[in-house]
Amino acid sequence: MDDVTHQLRDFVAERDWSQFHSPENLAKSISIESGELLECFQWSGTDYSSAEVRDELADVLTYCLLLADRLRLDPEEIVRQKLQRTREKYPADKSRGRSTKYDRL
């Protein structure tokens, strides 16, 4: 991730775009690009363009990485921390094969 983050920083710096990359603007961009990703699947079911999905997913990930960088968060670390909390919330023995929430005892 560090290499990609450095490449993104360089790309943004070369264009002087960091002035536009407030946390709010980056969060908005994540939402907008997520909508474009979802649009790839609209009306199509399983008939979608892999190339379009790949490009839109890259846009979402790019803005996520830029937001994490702006907030000085390590993307891998925050995912690991959230995964640990989610493991505790949804133990495998109670949630395996289920998409619904269970009542915690």
C-alpha cells in the first residue's frame, strides 16, 4: 500500500490537486464513485463489463486511499482493527452461512 500511496501523492502533487482534497470532498468522491460502481450492475445481473467494474473500483479505492492519507491513517491498520472488532461482533460459530444479524447473548 505504501508504494501506491506514494504514487498517488506524487500524482496529486504534480497537478496541485491537494487543495481540493479536503476530507469532506474526498468522502463525497468516494460516494459518487461508489454509485458509478453500482451502476455497472444496474439492470444487468451477471452481465456486466469487467473492465468498467475494474475502473470504477479503482476510482473508489483511489479516493479511499487519498482520504486515509489526508487523515494520516494507515489503511491496512484500520482494516485490521475493524476486522478484529467485526470478528468479535460476528463469531464464526454464530454467523457462518447467515446474512442476518443474530441476537448476541
